[in-house]
Amino acid sequence: MSSNSKKILKKLAEKPAVPVTEVAPKGNYSLTRSIKNLVESGLAEKLHSGREDYLRITPKGKSKLNSLLLEGTDMLVPTNWDGFWRIIILDLPEDRKSERESLRYLLKKANFACVKNTVWISPHPYENLFINIKKDLGLTTELMIIVTDKIDDETRTAFLEAIR
């Protein structure tokens, strides 16, 4: 994905809809082409009003952006541990297997370790990302996020073994 496309997705994620002219001023072929590619790939959609055209990020676009944020070098994770463990419990039924696999992929990219079939743990502060994913996908009870400063020694050991 081009850097223009990444920048456009980030801009679209800030508001419900963004005027096309705000994203790509007239005559900017590179940005116009990036918008066309985003729309064709289903990451963004174009909306027409009476006066102006708008762009909106799609759920697929939000998912792609979350993945890019985890892969990006601009995503800074503190090297000093803040003393809190992030525990995510993911329980999606078989008929939502593709969503479950996507979430597992994101958890792995965020350096979470699976310590039990549906339980993931990490010392890294990515809970806000997963809170947003939970809201975006409507996972009210299927995804639980716990931030705690205490875990037992066996769970800590299981986490350390899982990341080796």
C-alpha cells in the first residue's frame, strides 16, 4: 500500500466523512489515483451529495488501518513496562471464523501471546486499539479486555513460554 493511501486512510478515520477536495486537491493525480485504488479495493467509499463528493472509510478499511498501525514503525511502544498486563479474552463462534482469525492475527502483531485457547496476554499498551476494534465490530460480549497489575506466577510463566 502506498504512503498516500495510508495517509488518506488515517485522515478518513478521523471523521465520519471527508470532502474529496480536502483529501486530494484538484489536479493532484497521485492522490486521486490513491483514492481510486482505495475505493476499488473496498477500503473507502465515495458518497455524492448535491454539492460535493465525500469519502468515508469502510469497516474493511478500518481493519486494514489497524493492521497498518501495528506494522508501522511510527507505532511507539514504551520500552519501560508500566506494570500493567493486558488480557484479552476472545470467544467468537465457528460461524464467525474469519473475524476470529483476523483478530488473532492482530493480537499476534501486537505481541500478545496466547496462554489459553481464548486468552491472550501482553505487557504492551495496545488496549485502546482493541477497545476501538471491539466497538467497530460490535463485539459486546465476544471480546473482553482486562488491564490489571496482578497476575499469578503460573500465568506469567505461561506468557514467557509462549513468547519464546
